[in-house]
Amino acid sequence: MSERTKTAVLRAIAVTVVAGSVLAGAPAALAGTGVSLDHGALAIPVSGGVALLDPATLRVDARTAAGKLVLSEGAQEPLGAPGPLSIHNGTYTWSYPSRGLTASASARDGRLVVDLRASADGDLNWPVTGTDRAASAVQFPRGEGLSVPVADPWWNGQLGGTDPVRLQDLTMPFWGYTLGSVGAGYVVPTDLGTSLRFVSSAGRLHTSTAHHFAAADGTDGYTVAFSVTDGSPVAPALDYRRWLANHGQLGNLEQKIRANPAVGKLIGAFHAYLWGDGRTTEAVRQMRQLGLGRMWLGYDSDDSPMPADAVRAAEDAGYLVGPYDSWDNAQDPATADTPAARWPSPVWPQACVEDAQGKPETGFQGRGCYVSSQALADAEPTHHYLADRVAATAASGADSYFLDVDATGELFRDHSAAHPMTEAQDRANRLSRMAKLSGEFVLGSESAGAWANQVLAFSHGSSTPVADGLWAAERDKDAWGTYWPPARPGFFFKPATISADLAKAMFDPRYRVPLYETVLHDSVISLDRWELPLDKLPGQRATRIQLAMLYNTPLNLALDRKALTEEGPELASLQRFFAGLQSAAGTKAMTGFRTLSGDGRVQQTTFGDHALVVTANFGSTAYQGLPGGCVSAERPGRPAERLCPKAV
């Protein structure tokens, strides 16, 4: 049958599809067209079953070996009567004329993929997921990742009714559910303009997604991919990893090491920010004497950077050394509170991002303004602001560089007539300048989104599932500390106690799940945030060490000579254990994660083809010979090794 005839047949039956039922004669009329309908829904084969999409409402169900599942409720607002349905090369296409939306659906790589494009600005609240009564847990990549029981009263109180989360502010644009013996995964590559909201209804959590279509913002397209998974808590992450790989967007550490052998120095290294006398040659010598074999050493962009002789000593010891820098803030040079905010004239104020009213976007914590990446990109060929900045910041001979903010979800629409920019262009600008830096340095950034994984070697903050209560805790200067004294700021060195609720939301291993590592362990080395060094939270210290070893990720530290004297021997012991894990699987993919005990406190990870198996017992009693509070690592042909970090 020709495409013209096929379209004509579909026009004739479109009204029956809209009505949600197929007339008796319709199946015969569809014979040979390739269109498959199931009670008015498009039947599209996916891995693990058949997806059923109702064009009238956008409701999505799935028929699986476990039975019929709800993958999404219909759109939460009227779509209007759909236009005629057609099919070409396996892709169904229709429209919602009253909404100015064109829709298409197809099977791609085992998923149902729905694409929507708007000819007019507007909002769509869809998909609505997790409403199936079989749903038991929801997984989402807040930092490293969480898996939350949907019927848990405490989590309903924590998440239900909170403000929507911009999808770009998660480390990766996906989420998923466990539904009995199967699961569901959702990938939204068009994360800009999209938000995810947790809803508590009748004591159960579900999620509602919203997308804002706006041509001027570059968000007039919206794509959602639906998958049927095996129900594992890391299944949505494995699905997203496959998405990245299929789209040529998954980096590889081994390739990064071949391109820049210095990246290899990250394997087995702990990371530390140095303060005061920690930036001296004597401190570097002390680290070596303690037996700290590999380290990444960072120093803040203040007026006392690490001197060249200390940098040389660190590099001679086999360590990586790099400055902290940030290109997102500009302040009046006469009053700037950090060298990182001082730019040559006229960056301040002409390069400031402008809002819709033409006013500068006020910078972080009310300081100066946010700098437009477009303004800097436009100026670079002539003024070399960034090249000069890097040369000055790394003048002491650093071989690494930490560029704050650039890889996070903090992106801007710039309304300036001189340097207009969408958030998508802002992201592209940041990717371009990070790619250039990564050709010169071992590059890291803050809480890196998956979109930046190919241009980075490491990320500080992506391991931390930040809950809202953290910011309130950090603002309590009496309890948390300040940036004074400069040589040993309490903000980093003063031990702090966090509330039981905050500790549960961020560090309780029963709810932690390695989504980020499942996707990116063999691409980007991920750590906790820099203001949460290991000894900042004594109450969570042992658990955080266990989590790091289980996930095969480094610890982040704050060091000076006092800290080295007090904690150095134990840190060296921890680093030696970690170096063994890394030598076995530092560049391998995380290929497995499972919970071994019914209470969720004994967990196991696998890397590569069983190159490394790590088991952590977060409980207080032994499990099959592994004491509570301990970690066991198994490598082929070697006896198991055990680490039992001390609690404080």
C-alpha cells in the first residue's frame, strides 16, 4: 500500500482512535498499513513488552510478562481533538491543532520515544509516572542517586509537595521505578525547560513532569523515552548509559588517559584542598612521608596561591596540582571579595547576563553579577580574557585545573542585545571552553551533569545527594563556621553536626543507590562537594568512607599540616586500600549493584567482568562473616581485603 493510501485510511479511522475505541471494521481497513491499534492505543514494541500509547490523551501503558503496567497517565490538561494519524518508516505522526503541537512516536533501540514540537509557546504537564499500584520505589539522580520507597511516610513528607526540580539540576536527565518484577525508566534528553515534581497522594509518591515550550528559549521541542526494565534500582541508570552510548555521548577514562597521560594520576588518588601551611613544600614532603601515594591537590583562588616550588615538589611526588577558578562571577575590581571575580575592564559590567528587564543577573549570594559565557566567547578572539586568565591562574606550573560551576545545571538565558544567549547556547559555550581546557590540563568541575562527561576527568559534588536542609545548615555560621581565618577556615575545618532528617536524606545507605557510577564510573571520577570534606561531618564519617569504597570513588579532604599530623596515618591507610580498588577497576564500568540483606544495609557492587567485587556492611551485626561497619574487596586471584573505618 502506498503512503498516500495508508494516510487516507488513517484519516478515515482517526475519529475512532480519538474516541478511544476501534470500530469493528477498522482492523480490516488497517490490514497491510503497518499501523497496530489496541483498544484505540498505538501498539509499539519495546524491549520487555509492548507499549500502548493513546494519541487522544498521551496515556502510556505497557504489556509485559508481569502483566499490564501504567507507564504514564495522560496529559494533565486538555489536548483537544487530535488531527489525522499517519505512519512512515515506523514512526506514527499526529497533531493537536488547538495546542499547536505536533507529535510523533516510534520504537527506537527498544524504547518508546515520543517527540513533541510546538508552534506556539505553552506548557505541558506530562508524563505523570509512578501511579501504577505495583510501584514500590522511585529512583532519581539527585547527586549520586537515591531509591525511595513510594509508600514510606517519611519520604512522602520530605518530597511530596516540594517545589519542582529543574531536570537540568539533577546530575542526569532520567528517573525510574521498580514495579514488582519489572520496572520503568524515563529519559528526557530535552532537559532544558523541563521540571520534575514529586506528588504525595493517598500516602504514595509519584512524579509529574512539566515542559515549557518557548521558541525564544530554544525549548520548542520535547522528547521523552519510555523503557520497560528489569526492576533493579540501577536499571534506569543502565538504560540511560545505553542512551548516551547509542548517541555518541559517553566518554571513556582510558581514552582520556591516552589523550593526556597525566589523567592517569587520578587513578587511586584522594583529593584535597590545601589551606595555609598545607600549600608548602614541607606539607608535600609530609604527605609523602606518611605514605599518601597518589593525591590531587587543589588550592583556592585567593591572594596566596600555592607557590611554584611547592607545586614542583607535588608534581615530583607524582601528585596532581591545580587551582580552583570560576568564570561565572564578576564584581567591581575595586571591591571584589575574591581574585576570581576580578576581570579586566570592561567585563564588569558589560559582560553581565541581563534578565528580561535588561537588568544584570545578581551573582551568587548577592555578589556582583553572573558573567555571560556568550560575552566571553565573543570577546575571546580579540581580547583573550580566558586565555590570559588561565595563564595567570596556572602560572605556578599546575597540571590540573578546577573550573567551578561550568558543568552544573546553572545555565542562563541572556537578554542582552549585545550578547544574546539561550540556556542551550550557554551549555554549548561551556562545553567548548571546557573542551579546550581539557586539552591542556587534567580538568574538573562542580557537580558535573552527564552532558559534560566527555570533556571532564573529575567532578567535585556529583556524589553528594544534596537535600534542601544543607543550605540552611551552612548558613548557620556559629555551628558551621565561616571563611575565617583564611589559613584554616572553619567553613571547611570545623566539625559540624547535621540534623537526623538531613543525615537520613543525604547519607542513609538504605536509600543511596549508585546511579551516577552505573552510568559514568568509567568516564568521570566523582567525589563529594568540597565544603563537605571527610572530617566535616563526624557523625557520617564512617558511612561516607564505606560508600566511597563501595562505589570505588575517592574521598575529598581539607588539609593543612595540623590535619596531616592528626589524621595523616589513617588517611594513608585508607588511600592504600582505595588504590588497590582503583588498580583493579578505576577505569572499569560499574556493571552490577545489589542489596544482599533484607534491611538494605548490606550492599554489593561489581566492576567490569568481575574485575572487582566490593561488599559493604552498613549494619551493626555481621553478615556472612563480614562485620558490621566493614567493607570487603575481592579481586581475581587474590585474597579478599577488608577495611573497617573507625567511627568518630
